Amino acid sequence: MPVGEYAFVRAVGKGSYGEVSLVRHRQDNKQYVIKRLNLKHASSRERKSAEQEAQLLSQLKHPNIVTYRESWEGEDGLLYIVMGFCEGGDLYHKLKEQKGKLLPESQVVEWFVQIAMALQYLHERHILHRDLKTQNVFLTRSNIIKVGDLGIARVLENQYDMASTLIGTPYYMSPELFSNKPYNYKSDVWALGCCAYEMATLKHAFNAKDMNSLVYRIIEGKLPPMPKDYSMHLKELIRTMLSKKPEERPSVRSILRQPYIKHQISLFLEATKGPEATLICCKTILPQIF
């Protein structure tokens, strides 16, 4: 049984879905994360979602998406998914560590671009992430972004197909979701805007004490002001991603081709050091925007 090939290191997380553990492979001595999903009492929908995550991960190869090693269903009724370990933890906790001290604009844009490239890779393959949030964005030891948790992603038949299931995390959900309207890639763009706002302000774009107030604020679409520390280019980019109307939001491809973003990427390329970052530049940044 493959689980015997891994030595348990420590628990990483636990939820209604199952558990996540940090493990070490006994042969290659590398650290991985094993996600154990309990399928014993799962509905057909939950089982399909779990199996889809494993299937999706096995097909995706991108420097900014969590790497997949293997998966199997055990005799214990659990689905095991082995993924790459991101030593830097998740972006949500990384931002919390700032304790209110704003990040330099160059850092915000560097992380933003990597998240956007992962999203563009998914969208090109007709996949909606549907739960993009800072807790699902991870960092390697060298601060390279890895987008993960694709369990509720949905493969669209084509780019014009619309998903209508109400799913995701409330803070990052687009107005059309709460209005019971079908949505497509532009809902991911809204979530990307929420992540960018969070990186720039260290706060949720839309916040409230209760669900009803939160829904009202999102549907109203009134964005709180951003700090003066950042350029008008970045503020305007975030504002357009958080447009109330989906058709007014830019696609991820057009975002990556904006002069401001291209200029920031060229600065990043000049400062790039280390094989991992160089690989990302050569394999993903250059083909996607230049």
C-alpha cells in the first residue's frame, strides 16, 4: 500500500473533508503533503469532487500550481492525494505576519503576476478555480507562488459555458454569485482582485460582521479606498477586477499584457536570481505576455 512509503512528520490541517499531513518519502527523502479525503459517507457529488481534484492535479504542469505526485483510494475508504510541500505556508498567514506593515508595490505585483499566470493556465484549459483566496495560495521557501486547492474547480466545455453552482468562500465571491446569476471566468477575476486588494491593504476587500451585511457590500460593489502608498496603475487595475458587472472586468490574459504589468515583470526579470525563479520566467512569463 503506497501510504507505507511515507513517514508522518506532522499534521498540517483538519476539516470536515479530512486531514492534511506533512510527510517524508522514505526513498527520495523529500517532503510532501498528503491530503486524506474521507469518502466513506460521501455523497456522489462529494466523491466526484474529490476524485476530480486528483484527476485535475495529475494533468496540470505549471511552476505556479501546486505539484502533484500521486493519488490512490485506500481500503479504509479514504482518497489519498500526495502533493508538493510549500515551506513558506499560505499567503493569508504571510500577510498576517506583516502586522499592518504594507508590502512594497513590487512585491505585491510579483506575487499577483504569479497568481494571475496560474489562473491564465487554468483558464486556457477551460478550468475555473472557483475558490481562489489567499488561504489557497502557497509559497515555497524562495517565495515562489503555488496556487492550490482545486477540489471545487470545474472544467468548462468551452469558454462561453457558464457555471451556476453557488460555491466558494464568501469574502471572495462575486456579485453575480449572490444574485443567482450564472458566471464564468470573470468570477475568478473578481477573486483575483480580492487577493490583490488583500495583498495591498492586508485586509479583505469586502468585510462585515454578518453574512447579510457582507452580501450587501459585495452586491453594492463599493470598494473601500486603497492606501496612498501605491501607484494609480495598481489601484486602477484592482478597481477594474472588482467591477460589479462581469463584462467590465478584464480577462487574465489582458491583465498580463497591460503595459504597467509588463513593465513590472521586466523589473522582476532584471532582479531575478536562482534557478526556480528563472524557470518561471522562461517557461511562463515570457510566452504568456510577450
